[in-house]
Amino acid sequence: MGEEEVKLVGAWFSPYVHRVAWVLKLKGIRYEYVKEKINNKSSLLLDCNPVYKKIPVLVHHGKPIVEPLFIIEYNDETWKHNPILSTHPYDRAMARFWALYIDQM
């Protein structure tokens, strides 16, 4: 799949954006970083994430994916090299549990 059509919409201060950026770098996926101003949300952000209107958003071939864990799972399923999450269902469930737990702390 073409990596040249990958954009990450985010802001420097967001740990969630950093989480997605690290995964993209670990997997060797080139992407365009689109800076978002939280005080003045862009039409790109509002179009890509009209429900929550928040970052990060990954846009691949014009299709947006939202929520950090969903983005990471999408990356693993789209680009099979350098897997981030386990292929074992139990281990994946535990990774989702701990990610949610940490996010809620």
C-alpha cells in the first residue's frame, strides 16, 4: 500500500499523537505531519473526526482513522512488517486493556 498518502493530524503536546508517531516511525512508514491548532480547529480535523473533533487522526488514501489504539491496530493490519501488537488474541486484548487503563489515568 502506498505510504506516500499517509498524514498524521496532531499537535506537539499530545501524548496520543506521539504514540501514533512512534508506531509509524518504528514501522518505517513515511507520513506527512499536519499541525493542528486546538483553539482553532481546521476543516481537515472537523471533516476527519466530526464526532469527537480531536487528535490524533491518521489519514490513509483520504480515509480517516481516529483514536490512537484504532490507528495502531490499523497500521499493524495494513503494514505487516515490524508488528507492534501481538497476533495472539489474548495478548492483543491485554494490550488494549492496558492502553485504555493508562489513557484513563
